Amino acid sequence: MSSSAAQIYYSDKYEDEEYEYRWSCYAAKRPSSFGSKKSSDVGE
């Protein structure tokens, strides 16, 4: 869920296909890490 929101936000902010592709790759490559890090940071 978090990754989705971030992707949409970045996509809307940086209307760049290349950037979107890179972000998508990064999120797809480390989806668990991203979510885990975010949750840890928040302290849930």
C-alpha cells in the first residue's frame, strides 16, 4: 500500500517515463525492504 502511494505521488510529481520506470524497478526489486523500513521508521 505504501509503495503504491509513493509511486503515484512520484509519478504525478515527476511526469517522466524514465523516472517512473526506475522507481517501479526499485519498488519491485525491494518491496519488502521499502515497507519494512517505512514501518520501522514510523515505529509501528
